[in-house]
Amino acid sequence: MPARLRAADPADAADIHRLIVDLATYEREPDAVEVTVDTLRDQLASERPPFECLLAEDDAGAVVGFALYFHNYSTWRGRPGLYLEDLFVDLAARGRGIGKQLLVRLAQLAVERGCARMDWAVLDWNAPAIAFYESLGARAVADWTIFRLTGPALSDLARAT
């Protein structure tokens, strides 16, 4: 097996944060990360954590990858879904099948939990990731456009009457 997978716990917050920062750097947004190690630790320790996280460890026990996910819900199917927020493997650990291993385990969790589907987003310029996902049978959902409210636009809408 290319890596040992395990569920993250609050003690893993620093490793998760490091991987989030590395992912943001890879995605050309190195200054976009606002979350802190303390926030991640507190969230993972909460009664209802807002996310779950799988960690991939190498033979020495070093964390070399992660998949951070949470459940959403399909109203049409009447079943939960699994949403993959972030998937990242350290550059030095790539090519060993760790990304696929993480996705296989997530698919297993989705099936075990009765999920109707598994969704995620990928940047349109990330051709290697797109090719990888397509090689696993995933298909882009061309009919949908992702919208996002953040910052002042979110605050303004929340204050609207």
C-alpha cells in the first residue's frame, strides 16, 4: 500500500494546516488561507465537527497528504452526498498512488454511508488533476456554474430586507 490512511483528530491540526497552505500555494493563492491551527483543532474537537479529514502517512509516519470532506444533501435523490473540499498530496510523495488511495477510501465511505454521490471542484487550469479524476471515471458537470458569496457581498445580503 502506498500510504497508511487514518482519520484526523484534533492533534493533527498543524499537519492539516500545513497541507492547506501547501495546497493554496499550489493553486496560486498563497495568501488566501485564513484558517489557523487553533481553529482547525477546535473544530475537530467540537461535538459536531464541520468537516472530516483523512490523512495519508508515509512509512516513517509523516503526513504526506489529506482529503478534507463533509456531507451535503441531494434533495432530488433524498440522500446525503459526500463533498470533497480539498485533496492534496505533497509534491515529493506524488506518483505513488496516494491521491487515488485517498479517493478510493472516500468512495468507500460514501457507499458505506448511503451517499448518492461524491462531488468536488477543480480549477479549470489544473489539467493534471482533471486528467487524474477522469481516469477514475469522474466527469465534469458542465451544466452547472458554482456561485459564491463572501466578504462584503455576503454581509450585504445578510442585512438585506
